[in-house]
Amino acid sequence: MRGAIALVAVLVTASVASAHGLLVTLEIRAEKVHVEVFYDDDTPAETAKLAVTDAEGKTVAEGTADDRGFWDFDVPTAGEYVLIAKATGHRAKKSFTIGGAAPAAEPSREQLTGVPWERIAIGFVVIGLITAVSWHLRRK
């Protein structure tokens, strides 16, 4: 019985494991779009290959990130675009719009690479609940 409860608890609380995620942020500046490509441990994705495609899938810009993980390209005409970054077996995709309404605020690099305290706290609560239920069932 205890084994079944433990198995159910593991399956219910399991999440996707990720050893090293690739992240991308972009900022539209006057004449350029500034891109930062980095891993979730905040190291730059040096020499990441980047490509921007329009709504029809046509490539409108492509390049390589520098040693800081930065890349700038000319602001394209108004429309919907997708930025794809590839680096050593990793891939990140980001959609963006030029023109129209102002874009919604996005998480900063610091927020994306910071310690996920909320998730850690939830993990401890779940472990505590599983322990309490297991202890209660053993006492019966």
C-alpha cells in the first residue's frame, strides 16, 4: 500500500526535467532589435545561430551571437515575426510584433535566471504533505 501511495505521489508531482535551458530576450530599440541569448544558469550562449522569419516563413534576418550572447539586427517592417535561436543542441523560439500596440512587459533576464523560490517552497510543502500522509497511514 505504501509503495502505491509513493508511486502515485511521484507521478502526480513529476515535472519536466531540464538540465540546461536556452532562453532569449529581445528589445526593440530605435533602428535595431537587440537580442540576448543565454542559458538558464545565466551563461551567454556564445556563437548561437539566430534567424528571424516573417508570417510567411521567409527569413528576414540571420546571424550569430557574440561572446556575450548579444545580437542586433535592423528593425523589420511592421508585422508578426518569429526569432529562433539554436546553440549546442538547444533551441529557443520567441514570437514578436513590429508596429501596432506596445508589447506587454516580459520577464527580465534576471527574473528568468533567478532562483525559483516559489517552486522550491511548493516542493517542500508537497514533500511535507506526503510525509505526513505516509506517517499517518503507518500509524493505523
